[in-house]
Amino acid sequence: MATAKFHSFRGEKSALIFVKANAFVFNGTAVYVPREAIPTGINEGDSFEIPDGYKVVPMVDAESGEVRTAKDGSQLHILAY
């Protein structure tokens, strides 16, 4: 099972987490998930398990169809199952 580390809530609808596919990976991938997906009572920096079978995909703006980016121009990502 994959592990996620909770970073922070972002706005009213989303949260930022760092996902590691398994214990053999050093770094996590930053992805946005729905706020309600975060377990109740979790604190910033806490880890929790997430289901395997996900893909990391670019976050696409629903209105414009363009890939959303951070201020530095890097792509934002979400999980897709």
C-alpha cells in the first residue's frame, strides 16, 4: 500500500500531500486531493496509507482545459484511479 504525508489544507476544497509508492522510495510526489479525503484528526506532517492503483496526472482547469501551474511555472498534479 502507498503512503502519503499530509502537508496542508489548500483553500476550501483541497489538500496537499506527498505520495510515496512504497517504503523503497526516498522522495514523495506532491499532489492535490479533495479535502474530505484526509483522515479526521490528522496533523501536518502525519503519514497515512492510501490505496494502490493510482496514477499521478497533471491538474487540468475544468473551464479552460489548460494544465494548472504553480507560480514558478511547474505543473500541479492530482491522483487518478
